[in-house]
Amino acid sequence: MRAGGVAAVHVTICYHETFRETVANIAAWNRRFEAYPDLIFPGRTGDDVRQADREGRTAIFFGAQNCAPMEDDIGLVEILHTLGLRFMQLSYNNQSLLATGCYEAEDPGITRMGRQVIAEMNRVGLVLDMSHSAERSTLEAIELSSRPIAITHANPAFWHPALRNKSDTVLKALAEGGGMLGFSLYPHHLKHKSDCTLESFCEMVARTADLMGVAHIGLGSDLCQDQPDSVVAWMRNGRWSKQTDYGEGSAAQAGFPRQPAWFRDNRDFARIGAGLRAVGFDTAEVARIMGGNWLTFFDRSFGRAPAVAAREPAHHAG
Amino acid sequence: MRAGGVAAVHVTICYHETFRETVANIAAWNRRFEAYPDLIFPGRTGDDVRQADREGRTAIFFGAQNCAPMEDDIGLVEILHTLGLRFMQLSYNNQSLLATGCYEAEDPGITRMGRQVIAEMNRVGLVLDMSHSAERSTLEAIELSSRPIAITHANPAFWHPALRNKSDTVLKALAEGGGMLGFSLYPHHLKHKSDCTLESFCEMVARTADLMGVAHIGLGSDLCQDQPDSVVAWMRNGRWSKQTDYGEGSAAQAGFPRQPAWFRDNRDFARIGAGLRAVGFDTAEVARIMGGNWLTFFDRSFGRAPAVAAREPAHHAG
């Protein structure tokens, strides 16, 4: 990360973990923060990114890829924010209590509980992330949320029609709502997967900038650098099935796919910046795409919303 | 229960409780079993009902009104059955990980995880209960389940069109699948609610017998005798909302509704038997509706399904 100039990372602290298990994952990060203070520290605000950049360190921001850690308890939204959570996906591939995942056959949109939870996330400053959610649920989340939302890691379906990639309709609505798309570098989301070229990736970014506006795009690498295949098995299967789900992989290719040659790990971010210049973005635009847009988004998203009248109606006797 | 000749009760051990909280509720029942062995004991099979009847006691069967206690873990289906659970609803009013509840605006049917869990419930002998589920989810559960399912407590919508009551389509499919309907005596499910007459109730049973066949109906009283209003608040609200949901009640009538005069508590079951005779059922039919049909259903539902080949496909290298 230091070699790649990465001042902030949005890390996954939950795929299917319950509240207690997610807290254990946070505690594991706390031990890393204690052991390596010269390299990393907990990120909570945009200013933490500026500090990391000044000090040559990396601010670690927590995200949950699922609503599993809040279980069935709306009170846990604020608790998780207090513990440092800054992004939470409303669903991960499957139907959740809040929204539908992109692998379900049907998408009924945001549930009764989902509507309540979106309002609470807006209130405390926990960003809705719809990366693994289905189309209708995503459009409804954009509509229902009073604050801009994010699709932190996905690509446009026009470039590579994976189930996880997003339609023009979603991308336009996301931008119109002030939201952010993070371009994924996970091979299953790339055209020609592990063999995707840097040129093709950067041309896709340019087309997406035309669609969404350059202010609404950034990187969301989905980088699983050096993680064991047990992590991908947990991601895909959790505890919900007795059968093995290979997700975007297959029985023959069950593990993490090989990264493209031009983005092997965190050291290669500069290559993407150069690639973006090569397809015609100017220096200021490249700086925004490589991190400036996310920083602006962090600045306005992680704080508490201005106070509004309490939603609970007064109780009248008759 | 003794005065009413009740040899078996299906009790609720969970509305929104997690696995651990449900286990605490089971432990609370274990303390009752220890304290009152002359009155109650744990019911696990149809034979336990026969034993209770012989000994003048009541067998207590555990049911969960929601899939909350299995959390996101298919392995908990068998664990819960081992702990005595015999019925589990796939959803309670809201969308769950498995199915849709009857209060959601949209019903996409059984989810990916739901399909897996139904097969596992079928395998271990845990009965699917769709009392609080929405129409399409209920029809799909009947279709997907390899064993008969139950709607343990609801009435036909043709008689009283509450959201919780069931359409002719559902009732016919339930009977065709070998399933059981338990008629509810909860006032919100009754025509004219607390003022419902015994005659009206028994005429409804007769019409339902014409629709479903007399073999597929029984009682499912939904009796909340002497429970405090905090229980109904928990049922309706769980932890999923910061607003108060009054369910079938209202702000002005938030608590448990008054029981009809002819079914105040467990002592009044004989009145229903007499009412059924009065609308034309013969003695044998009354015996079946008052408990015989449920006993047959218990006999064939709570044991393990015949072994089948493991579902997990073998792993091949290429």
C-alpha cells in the first residue's frame, strides 16, 4: 500500500458474520492497528485520509458486504457506526431482511424493515452500498435514501455483462442521486476476466464518465491480495446452504481468479492513473478518479445528518 | 388445559429471538417441565400425545413463528429439531431470509436459501408453517416441500378477509399437498372479531371442510391466555423498527383483543365440539377436527425422512 501510494482502504469486515462475529473481526483489526501504527490506523472521516496522506500511512475504513452484522436489530445501525462501520451493503447476492441480492431469481425491492433501516443509516452516517444487490432493490435504495449512496465495487454491464455489474439505468440513477461508483478490478467483473487489458479497462472508465459524469466515479478494487481460497468459499457459501455455491467461479475454478498482469496488487495503482491519462483524461480528472471523488464523498457522508423531528408519533390515549 | 381436555399444545418459543435467545426460551420451558411434571412434559411425537391423554397431562410441542432462531445457518435446522422444535414458520409478517411475510407489499416467493432450508426441514422432520407468510411464498412452499406442510393458525379469507387469513387457492393447494389448516380463535382473525359467534365460526369450519376435505382441518387456537401486552408488542415490533407497528390492532387498541365469550380460555374447547355437532358434523368428524387429524399429521411429520443420496455433488478435478 505504501509503494502504491494508497492513503485509504475500504476493507471488508463482514460477509456473513453476525454482530458478535463482526465485532471479533473489528477486534482483530484493532490488534493490527496496535502492532503496525507506522503503517495503518482506523479511518473514520475524510480528514483521516488527508492525515494518512501527510504521514505516509494508510487509513483503514470498515465496510460490511452484507447487513448480517445488524441482525434483526435497527439499534445496531448506530452501534456499528460507533464501532467505525462506514459502509454497509443491504444484501449480498441473496435476499436479506432489507433488500434482494443479485443472484436471486426475483427482486421485490426494499422490504418493510429495509425502509426503516435506510432512514436510520441516513441519520447516523452509514453509507448504503448496493454492490451485490439486484436492480430493483438498488433503484429503490437510491430513491428512498435521503443521502447519496455508493456502489463501491462493480463495473458497467455494457462493458462486461456479469450479474454483478450494473445497468445504465442504475448507473445514471446513482449519479443523479449524487452517488459514487467504484470500478472493480476483480477478474470476474472484467471483460476477458484475468486477461483484461489496461486499455480496455480505461476505455470503459471513459465511457462510464460520459454516462455518469466524472464526479461520480472512482476505484473500488475488490482486491483480495494474498487471501486464502477459504475466504472466497465463505463469501459465496456462508452457512446458508449444504451445497457448494461457486458464485462467479466454477467447480473447476473455485478459488480466487488470477489478477490481470497490470494490476497484481496495491503497488500497481499508478499504472491505472497512467492508463487513464492515455485514454484522454486530464491530470485533474485522473486525480479525482484515483481518489479525489471518494474523498469528497467521505467528507459529506460519514457524519450525522442534521437533526430532524423524532419519527415516533406521540401516543394519544384515544 | 386439564379442564379443557387438552392433551397437546403447540407453543410458540420464538417470534424474533435469535438461536441463543430461543435456547433460553427452551430452557425456561425445561424449568416448567421440572416444576410441574404432573401437568406437562415435552412433546416430540404423536405417541407423546397419546401418553398425555392416558395420563391426564399435556404434551408441549415447540414451534417457532419465524425462522429467526436458525439465523443464517442451515446447520441449525437439525440442531433445533434435536432441541425439540417441530414447527417453524418461514416468515413472520415481514420478509425473511427464506420467504415473504403477509404484511410486505411484494411477495417474490421462496428465496435461494429458502429452497435449501425446505429440503433440510423435510429431511429432519421439522414442519413448515406458513401461517404468517404471503400468498405466493405459501404456494411455492407447498410445491417445493416433499412432505405435507401446515398453516397452524389462520382462517379462510372468504369468511373474514384479514391479511393473515388465507385464500381458497392456498387452502386447496394445502389440502392437495396433504397439509393441515388450524382454525384460529384470535379475535383479529374472526368475523366480527371479539363479537364473533360460535355459530358463525362453526359454519365457517363446515364451508372449509367442503373446500379442503375434513381430513385437513383442525384447531390452532392462537390463544394468548393471560399473556401481558408486552408479548404482543414484541410479536409485532421485534427490533426491526423505531416506529411502533400495531399489526392487526391500532394505537387505540394496542394490546391483546378480548376473546369471544364462547372461547375465553382452554376450558372452552368442548363448546367448539358441541358447536361443530350443531352445524352437522358427526361424532367421528368432530373428533378428527378437535384433534384426530393433527395426531395423524404429527405421526407422519416429525420423524426423519427416508435416507436419500447425499445432495452434495462429488468434486471432480477437471
